[in-house]
Amino acid sequence: MASPPSLYASEFRFQPVSRAAAVVLLASWLAACGDRANETAAAPSTGAAAAASPASPAVPAVAATPVSPAHPTAAPAVAAVQAAPVKLPLAVQGVAPAGLTVRIKGAEVGGDATVLDVSISFANRITNSTMLALADTYLQDESGAKLHIQRPEGNRDITIREGQTLEGQLVFMGSVATSARQLKLVFNDGNQGDNIVAPGLAIDVPLPAAKG
């Protein structure tokens, strides 16, 4: 009697596998095993690293301390206080034989320059003009210091024509103390008073006490 056909033998048939395909299958299986092994090893190591590195506490900010300069700036020097100029009323007159008349009506002292308010006239039948500052012309203070005249531009010798009267100011380069009591105004130092070209004239100028 013949044996019945086997069901299992018909369902499971082994197909022959080539060598190359076997190598590929083996490599895929090894790679899958390696990935699982790496995942298993990485999990505990990551936890250990997290446990070994606790969060560092925040460091409080430190306020910057200003540094003093090595050479501190010196305090500014107190400026010297200079007294304001003082105007003094005057009524002084001087006359030279050559026909020159000088009237001093006021003075301003105590400033960088000293100023005289003057009225100057010249009358002479021989010459048409004369010069007030051809030679040295200055204002002398009580100590003997000579404050020379500031010569005007365009009329450095201060020429005045015959029959003319000049009203204005004579400015002398330098300061006279407000405590001064005597000045001397000198025109054409060294010349004689009858010199019609540049007559010499010296006038004593007493100063009243400044009202304070």
C-alpha cells in the first residue's frame, strides 16, 4: 500500500541560496545586532553622565569698582579777582609857549590801560601845525614807571593843525593803581616848550581819592 503524500514536505521547500546572497543576509543581521547593542550601552552611559554633571549654581554679577586715576586732576586755580577800572573827575590844564594848551578833564585808572579825557588846542601865527608825540610821550606814575602812549593808526605823531581843538582820549599802555595820588603827563620828552615843530610839555596831574 502506497504512503499518503506528506503535507509538510509540500509546504516547506528549501530553495538553494547563492553565496553572495548569503553574505548580504549575514551582514544585515550583524548590523542589526550591532545597533541594538549600541542602544543598550548608550542608555546607561547617558544617565551616568547626567548624574555626574550637576547644574552649576549661577554666579552673582560683581559690580565694577571705579579705578582712581594715577594722577588726579588738580583743582582749577582760583582766578585772581581784578578790581574794576575807576573813573576820576579832573580839571587840570597845562600850556606850552609854542601855543599848545592841554586840558585834562578826567582819568580812568585800575584797568589794563590808563585813559585820560582831554581837550587839546593849538594856536601859532608862524606854523600851520605841530606834533604832540614826535618824541617820547608818556604818563609817569608815583614810582617813576613810564606808561607810553598808544599811538593812533594814521596819526602816530598826533599832529594838530593851527586853530584846531581835539576832543578825545589819550590811552597809555599800562595800569595805574586806584590808590595812586599823583601822575605826570609828558609830551615830547626833552624838547623845549617853545619848539613849534614838537613842543615839550610836562603837566602834574593830582588824583582824587577814589570813592568806594
